[in-house]
Amino acid sequence: MELKWLEDFLALAELGTFSRAAEARNVTQPAFGRRIRALEHWLGVTLVDRSGHPPELTPAGRMFRENAAELVREFHRLRRDLRQEAGEAGDTLVVVAPHVLALSVVPGWLREVKAAVGSFRVRLVTDNVHECIQRMIAGEADFLINFFHPQIPLILDAGCFPYVTFRTERLMPFAQRTTSGAPRHALPGTSEAPLPYVSYGAGTFLERAIELHLAQMPTAAHLVPVIENSVADLLKAMAADGQGVAWLPDTAVSTDDLDHRLAPAGNETWGVSLGLRLYRAAERPGRLAEGVWRHMIERDAAD
């Protein structure tokens, strides 16, 4: 039995289809289906009637849904209480963030917060978007700083994980800067000569956001993936080396990069706007976390 199976089942019950739930859980649909079957095998009952479209919960599935959410909450509550009893929580703010935001956004955010609430110790945990969300759900952090896109759902219960949107970020296409200052690869490319594309990888949050934006563009982009990696700094290095076009956060590209290594591969219309949200773990109380949260709420109200 794995806790993620329960969380998978709750995502399926909420979103109604295997495809949408798999996307929200950042796994492939076949892998998601196997995990639901593993849960059914462990329980010894069928939870989902797959004969129709969309699939429906069986009577056992409906009964299980009523209890699964509480099981997940109780497990994380117990874990939190044990850590607090052992003295491992409370005096340190634990923040999780995707690699790119840990490098480009978190330092400035911490300076702002410390100026408002005073100095404190921080444990910063970085991972890909999916794993950051899982760490938050698992009760391992006080705060999650993450991207937000209205068409890409994140399965975080607003009652357990309230949030505030505190700024926006733009992903812009960049390519190697030639000696003339022009990009080595410029959008949109052509069907006969598609541009090499350095991507975050199929199914990742940032890649889905880019795909959604490109699908809405009046001019089609002709791209052929050549390198995949979820770390934006590595993609930046590959683009600067001439390997292809990469969509990078504005804050990850310095003036020095633009002077010597990178050039915009397209105009502003190719940019992808994303919100940045701070999620709080409501079940991890503490004076330090409360002070940071109060500052962010007051900041949001002032804006």
C-alpha cells in the first residue's frame, strides 16, 4: 500500500477521467492506471467502473472516497505532530520550490520576507514541480513556491493549502547570440527547416504551459525536440551553446547573458505568462510560519 495511490484515487474521483487525473498527478496515463489497479488489488475490490465514458466510481469506490481523504489528512497530521514532538519543526521555515524558482525567485522573496518579519533559519528543498507538490502534500514543508496556470490544475486542497499569488513570471524563447547579436535560431521556423528545441520534457508543468501557448498562437512554431531536461539552468546553457531554442524565465536570464551568450528568439507574443503562488501548509502551525503568511496576505491586500 502506498499513500500516493490514495492521492491518485482522490484525483480521479475529483476530475472524473483518467487522462485529466494523470495530467494533474504529473504521470503518464498508463502509469496512473496501473497505480489505480494496484490500489484495487490491495483493497480486494473494484473502485472504478471502466465500462463507460467517463468512468464512474463503483459503490465500493464511493464508500472508499468518503474515507480516503480523511485517511490522507490524518496520516499527514500524525507525521507533523510526531516531528513537532521530536523538535524537528517550528524553529526553521521549510520551503520547497522548483529548481528554477529556487535560483531566480526565492532569494529575492526571502530578502523581502526577512526585512518584514526579522531574520530566521530556512531549509530550502528543490525538486521538479511534481515532486515539490508531493512533498507539500506529504507534510514536509511550511510553504511551496510554485508556478500557476489556469489551464493546468494542481491537486492541492485550498482548505489545507491556502495560497496567495504574489507576482508573475514570463517564459521567453532564447537562442545562442551570434557575433552580430542576432539569435542563431529564430521563431517560427519552417516545416522544411524546423528549429531545434531544447525542452523541459513531455508532461512537465512548464512544457504543458508552453504547448498551450503555442497552440493559441496565430503563427505555428516549427520545432523539433533535441534535448529534454527539467532544469532551466541546464537548458539555458544548451541554448547558449547553440543547441536550440529554449523558453526561459525572464529572471533566469541576466544582462550579461544577453550581452554575450543569448538573444531573444522571438518577440513578446511568444512569451508565456505564469503566476507565482505561495502555498501554505495550514496543518503546520507555528509563530514563524504565521508571521510570514501574515506578511504575504497584507502584501497582497496592499497590491
